[in-house]
Amino acid sequence: MDLSVLLLMPKKIIALDFDRTLFDTEHFKIALSKSLKKYGIPPVLWRQTYERSIPKNLIKYQIYRPEKHAKIIQKLTKVDAEKILDAFHKVTKQASKFIYKETAPVLKFFVNRNFTLYLVSFGDCAHQRGKIEHSGIAKYFKKIIISNKPKASIKFPDKTIVVDDNILEIKNLYKKYKDTIILVWLNRENKKTKLPESIIKIKNLKNLFKLYNFRTL
Ligand SMILES: [Mg+2]
């Protein structure tokens, strides 16, 4: 896509995804898996039961349910689900440790330049709210939307820049809003996926600076 389209942005809204976009979900999951060691539960058991705690109809979107997970682990280990959940909550309280190092500088940069930021996060509401609340970055956002619905069901204002790492979300948003919003696919893992030209592809959140720099040329 020709980035000059960004020069025409009237409202300067950026809607950012949370997991794997601003937040290192993989490292957070590793910490969750290790949190049960004190009860003699190995991380591998956490991993093996993880997928089963995601409702089948939502598996492609990876909606995790810690309460369900705790119950599954309780059945297998006889460790009280309450204790397991408590261990999970302790990790959640440290969510700020799992924010990518470039996240806050990038958010700050855009807020200081009068961009309006939305956080649009997908997932189980209470769990997701806990992560966001303890992440230390909520203050940068004018609006925080936590939803169990795909992002294409949200009506974004015209010319909103939507940043997401999830290819499925990007494809669905493209189908529905390709003429009204600006899509940015954050491809941290350098996946070789063909996407339409008009979708901006970046490998690191810091590449968003380029969008702004272009505006000032
Ligand atoms: Mg994501």
C-alpha cells in the first residue's frame, strides 16, 4: 500500500490488538505453566491441558478460560482448583513484565502526537481485563474494548488504522472494511503469507513510527 493514504487521515485513530501485538503472550503462558510447580505440577501438564480449556467453537481464536483449565488440572492432580487459579492470578498481577519493550514507547509517541488510541482485545473478559489492568499500558487508551466477537463485528470509524497480529482477523476485516479502514498486519514471526497489497505489513511495532514519519515528510 502507498503510505501516502495516511496523509489523508482526518481523525488519527489507531486501534491496537493486545495479545501478541502489545503483550508477549507466549512468555506469559510459559510463566502460567511454571506457576504450578509449587504444587508438584509440571509445566508440561499445563501445556497438555491448555487447548482443552478453550471452547471448541473458539479454538481458532484461542479464547482461554483459566477457570476451566484449573478444573481440568484439578481432576488430573487432585490439587484444589482454587489454589491453581490463585497461582494463575499471581502471574496475571505481573502482566506488566510481559509487555514488549517497544510497546510503551510506541504508544507514548502516538499519544503525544494527538493520536487517539483504542485497545481492541479479544478473549474471555475477566481474564483479559486482568491482564490489561496489570499491564501498565491501559492509561494510553481512550477506549478499551474487550470482546468475544471477531473484530470484523466492530464498526471502526473511517480511516482508523487497525493493527493486529492475527491473520484471520486481518483477512476478515479486509473483507468487510477494505475501503474504509487502514489495516496493518504485525508479522513478528515473519510468516510467508500472501495478503492483498493494500494491507500494510510490519515486523515490529516500532515500524509504526514510519507511518508517522511519512506524514511529516
Ligand atoms: Mg493478537
